[in-house]
Amino acid sequence: MTAYFDGRLHPQHALLPRVVYVATEGAALIGYVAGHLTRRYACEGELEWIYVAPERRRNGVASNLLRCLVDWFKEQHASRVCVNVAISNVVAHRFYASHGAVVLNQHWLLWNDIASAS
């Protein structure tokens, strides 16, 4: 992840800028979300990572982090946003679908208008 942020790792078709938001509880990091602008699959933005500590899952942390990233994409005028999701990751598929993402292809989900992500 460090390589991604300091510019040594470039996902295909990734553009600058990149952003990360973190969720903390006291001094503890409990989650993060990262994204960037892109041209992959005719998208304008890509959600690169979202993670929440197992003991803090199902408490709204991921949804709050996603909202932060949605606001950033809107500020960047990036409305068509994609995310890569492993076929086997049923939990992630359900999470993104519950926030309005639709299937783009076998490995990717898409928000045609990220502002609609709820």
C-alpha cells in the first residue's frame, strides 16, 4: 500500500491524484479506504481498497468510509467509478450492491453515478 501512495505502484490506467481516508477509534486504526482517478473500463474513478478491522465490521465503518470516498470522487468530477472484487468475495459483492454498485463484468462492479451510492 505504501508503494501505491508514494507513486511506485500504478494500477492499470490509474491517474493522479490518489486519496486515502482512515477511521480511528482513539489511537487505533480501525479501517481505511483508498481510491484514485482512472480511465480503466471507461471509468473516471476507482475504489482501490477498503478495509475494516474484523472486530469493527457491521458497525457502519465501511459505509462511512465509502461516503468519504464518494464525496472525494464528486469533488474530482468523477461520476463513473469501478471497483475490482474477487468472484468469491460474497460479502464485498453484497456490500457494494447495497450501495448501488452493479456488475460491470466478472471481476468488476460499477457505479454509473457515484453520487447515487448510499
